[in-house]
Amino acid sequence: MKKQLLALAISLIAAGGAYAQANDTIAKVKASGVITMGVRDSSGALAYTLGDGKYTGFHYDVCQHIIADLEKVVGKKLDIKYQLVTSQNRVPLVQNGTVDIECGSTTNNATRQKDVAFANTVYVEEVRIATKAASGINSVADLNGKNVATTTGTTSVQLLRKNERAKGIDFKEVFGKDHAESFLLLESGRADAFVMDGQILAGNIATAKNPADFKIVGEPLSVEPIAIMFRKDDPAFKKLANDTIAAMVKSGEMAKLYDKWFMQPIPPKNTKVGLPASEATKAAWANLNDKPAEDYLKK
């Protein structure tokens, strides 16, 4: 009996140690020499693919700075593995340890903060409407009776339903599995509008066959902090990420990166997104924080 109790105690201690390491990203990557970055294939200038397993974007670059600082802490070069994530699976893949740091276009909100943690915000988004230039759609009210595309697993779905109830308009939601598919629904005429983060809309329009055929219209449906995501209850890694971000803001590197991705021609087509930093984004840089979207709605 004593031997059984001793064996049980040892197994519990071992399990506890494994759990601690699972939530201690610095210890995990130091032991394995590998860090897994969650990436997106069509999240506008924040994160997208160049093809052939290559990824890039504003948040991708911020994450590369964080990983560079992580390498200094662990004392060795890390093997960076890229894990393509979607709006539906990104939170579970961070929770279960598959992804160590997610560098896409995830809204930091109170619901998600129960499951994951976020770095301090360096990009604040306005949710807008994209439509064809000749559609006659200029506001939320004009969506009445229309087919409206959005991406499964995003906060824009809830925003659409809230506006539908509040403004007494009736439209049909059509869903893309990712942002590229949602934009294709608009481009092909299967949707009359695409509701999503403004920079994602601008990025997809910039890389469309005929960018002049599309426009972004209407009042912002929401203002939301978009942030880099990682596991919950890992204060050391969160501090490292936030220290990197603070240093980038202080040095001017963050503003330079923003200009690179949103105001200059970007690959693969060398088109400009043309989206100056909003006052909300500048305010986030001036007062770094990880407040959820709900705090922005109180203003």
C-alpha cells in the first residue's frame, strides 16, 4: 500500500512538473530548442502567406522581435516552426500547447481572456463594410435584404447580429472559412458586402484583381484591440513579450513597422494598403495595455 501511495505521489509530482512546463513557454522552448508560431494566410497586412510555407506581416514582424529577445534569454538560436491557424482553431491550439505564440489578427476580448493571455495591444481595429464600388451600399442600413459575408469564428459575426437586432434590418449571413474565402464571396457576387476588420478588408482589396472595383464604407461597427496571443498563466513569457513591445515603441521601431506594412507597397504584388495609424492605435502605443474590447466600448 505504501509503495502504491509513493508511486502515486511521484506520478502526481511528475504530472505537475509537466503542467508547469507546458505553461512556462521559456522553459519549454529552452528544453526543446523549438518555438511554434501561429500564423494566418489572409489576415490583411497583420499576417498573411507569401506561399511555399512563407509568412509575413506586421504582427509577424513584431513576433520575430519577441522571439529574438526570447533567444537571448534562453541563450541559443531557436528553430521557429509555423503552424497555420484559423479563426476557429487558434484559441484551442494555444490552449493545448500546439502553438506557443499566435501572431495573427485576434481580437482581445473578455471571453477569450478566460482561456488565453494577450500581449499589450499595438494595433486597434475598426470593423467596417467592404462592398463593390457600384453596389449602392454606403451604410449598415443599406445591408437590409442583402447577402453579407463574414468569416466563421470571428467577432464580426456577433457584431452583425447585434446591428441586425438594434437597427431592425434583415440580411442573410454567408460564411467564409477564412478571410480569403469571405472576400471571394464578395468578389464573385455571392455576397453583396463583407464585414470584417478594416485592415483585412483593405489588404484583400489591395491584392484583388481590380482594386478599384471595391470600396470600404459606413460607420465603424466596433473598435477592437487586436493582439498577439499566448498561453494563460505564464507571467514570465508575457513580461518578455511586453518588454519587447515597449522597447519597440520607445525606439520608434513600432511606428516604422506600421509604416512599412500599412503605408508602403507590400509583397507579393507591391500594392499599398493605405491605412494610416488610427488615433486609437496611437493611443495604445502611448499607454501600453492589454485591456479587452469591452473596455473600448465603454468610451
